[in-house]
Amino acid sequence: MIGSKKYVLSEEANNYYQTVSDLIDKTKYTHLTNPCGEISLHARGGYCLIGDLVPFFCDSFDEIKETARLAARFLIRTNLMDSIYADEVKRTNRIGVSLTGIHEFAFKFFGYGFRDLIDESKSQDFWNFLGELRGEVEIAANNYSDLLGVNHPHTYTTIKPSGSVSKLFALTEGAHLPAHKYYLRWVMFSNLTNEADKYKEQGYPVIPLVTYPNTSIVGFPTIPLITTLGMGDKLVTASEATPEEQYQWLMLLEKYWLGEGNNQVSYTMKFKQDNVTLEEFRNTLIQYQSQIRCCSVMPEKGIDFLRSQYEYLPEEEVPQNEFDSIVKHIKKRMDTVVTLEELQCSNGVCPM
């Protein structure tokens, strides 16, 4: 069934949906995922309902657990809203409590870096807590479902990419390693205004673009929060971790945070293509890919290659000494208020 009292489909749409449903019933695989790959959904339709936990900003383990319980209840409550797939939502009551800023959280509360975490025996207390936290989510969701008289959720936990939410907190994205320790965030400005010139006068790097007429980019020196935590050699970026290490990371996240029957971890494995031969990567893929639920792969070329192919890179990693030199030449910190009007991509150029 599809539709509700509020969302009524036409007879033609209902007939089309019934035809699709009949085809789905005859297939071997009746489920698919949302576009990011972390949420399991029936092919007839459903919703990607996810809530992010940010344990790094909690002050105690008890506060983290309470936040997890609240997130589960919030999502159960959201499923009570009317929708076009109301019957499917009522049947499965699917939720996905996710995590972001995991690496910062692990260092703050346990003192572990990435390579400590993939050594399961060394960081067992961290993994035990993650499993305990998953238990808190499941118990809270089931108890609240009983209170409301709805089905227990078919799924409870997940890890989404969190590319947008994590930026609000300046944290690593979902399960991902930090992309850079120091980098320039390049932002577009129209040459029809004098904004780029103002930044250039104060020492910010500015580059006029050719492929985007009447546009320049300004480089803003950016340090992720994780770089400021004093992790030393415990800080590992995505390009520094091997594919094998990243597979081990995913296997542990699935074991302790997902457990049996939950959603998936949305993860893009980045590695420097020049550091891994095709045969090495092939062997790693054969050994590990079948041991996890899903993982996408993004080999990375060096910055010189990227610059030769793309005039505009939103982010550009720079060595610390170069970063320090750029900062040293900035005379005055410039603050810009980006209004809604500036985000409307006027003249075909977006500022972000």
C-alpha cells in the first residue's frame, strides 16, 4: 500500500506502483539502499531516517549514553509523522542512529589514534563502549516503541557520510579519517564586486579563474579541529592510511556499532594511488571487500596532477611550513557574512 489520508495518489500512479510491486515480489533481492549506501530500504519505498551523535562534545560517558537514548526516541517519534510510505514506515519503523567525529571522540576520551583503534586488543575499552552504546540505542528504541504501541525498529544504527553536519562542528566526517592536517579552502568570488581584491590586499592568496569568467578564488587557511588536539604521530590522514588498515577499521565498526541486522557504514576509502601498486590493491580487495557490507574506493593523485586537470579545487592540502608562511603574510583577518542571497548561485557561480 502507498499513500495516506494526506498524500493521495492518482489512480494512474497507484496502478503504476502496483505493477512495480508485483515485479519486486518476483525478484530475489527486495531491498536496496539510499543514495549514500548506508540505509537499507525496501524496493517498494521508504525513508532514510538518520540522526547524528557527536560524542566529542559530551563531558562524560553518561552524557553520551543519554544523548544516544534521546536520538533513538527522537527518530521513533519522527516515524509517527504522516507520509506517502506510511504503511512501510509503520511496518518496519526503521531508524539509523549515526556517529560523527569518531576520531576526535576516541582521542579525547580514550587517548587513541587511528592505528591504536585498529589494534582491537589495544583499544578494547573503546570498542566495548561503542558496543555498549549501541545497546543503549536498541533498548531505548524498543522501550519507546512499546510505550507508543508501534513495532520495534527493523534497524537501529548506521554511520552516514556526514559531510555537511560534521562541518558545523569542524569534526571528521562520519567514519572517515581526516582528509588534511593543513589546507586552503578555496572560495569563489565574483569579480563584479571588489571582495577578492579586499582579501588580496590583506595578504590572502587570490587566483583569477579562466574557466569561470569574471571569477576569482580566495584561499582561506584552514586547520581542522583534530589537528589542534595535540595528537602528534597518532594523527593519521586518509592518504596516510593503507587500504588494509581502512578495511580493518570498517570491520571493527561493523562488529561493534552495527552488530547483526542493522544498516551499513557509508565510507569512501581514499588512498594515494602512487603508494599502492595495482597488484597490491587487487589482493587487498580480494581479501577484505567480501568481509564488510560496503565500501567505495577513491584513489587519489598528487596535487600537481590535480592542478593540471582542474583549475578550481575546493580544498588544497598544503605542508605545514607553507601553511605557516601563508598565515604569516596575512595582515588582517577578514570576516565575511554570507547571506542567503549570496548562496543563490547568482550569475551561475556559487560562492561555496
